[in-house]
Amino acid sequence: MYEKGVRMVDISEKKDVYRECIAEGYIKLKKETINIIKEGKAKKGDVLKVAQVAGIMAVKKTFELIPMCHPIPITGVNVEFEIFEDKIKATCKVKTTYKTGVEMEALTGVSVALLTIWDMVKSYEKLDNYKETRIYDIKVVEKIKKD
């Protein structure tokens, strides 16, 4: 038997408990691009609504993207945005009652929401070879576990 292989953590004996995680991250964009988003003038449509749906979908598919993540019953997802002069903050809150946490799901939701924003506005940002564009500071900001 090969002992050094990879395997999913066995959570069979753990009990279901309420778990919640909030993750956030940022995308830096040109001020002109931010204005296009605010004014609803992006060629591809409503940037933040599409990014919101993408983030929610990503949460539900996290176990398909990250090899050792368990498929878990997601009971709630909320993706929100805060617009600043030269950046947008995405926040993803994920809830479950299960044997394992939802940190990876929240981080995936934020990441995909931010990537979707980039995709929706890349035609404006690529004009200067993405000189200012970047996704950064993706992190867990709160984790709750109630036994």
C-alpha cells in the first residue's frame, strides 16, 4: 500500500454544525473603467450582476475545482461589491450546516467574482496592457463555527 499518496480527509465521524465564512478581495481598475461600470455602459452588460452570479456559481462548484475539497450542502451565498474610485471590493459570505467548513468556497466565490469583473471590462483595461489592473488581497475575514 502506498502511504505517501494524496487523499481526502475522512470527515465521517464529524458531526454537522453551522458554519459560515466571509472572504473578500479587490480588483484595481482605471478610474475610467470604474465610471463605465457605475454608469452601466460596459459592452458586455451589467458587470456587477454578472460577477455576482459567477461568484455564486463558483461557490457551488468549488469541490469540482479544488481536488481535496468535499462537496458540501451550501445553505446560503451572498456576493456583494463596494465601488471605490480606482478599485472594487468583492465580499462573499457562505453558509452551511455540515461536517467541514466553507472557507474554500468563500475564497473561490470572491476569486471568480473578481475574475469575472476583469473579463467583463478587459477591453477597456488592455489598452495600456493592463498596466493598472490587478486582483489582490483575497483573504478570509471571518469564520464562524457553532457547535
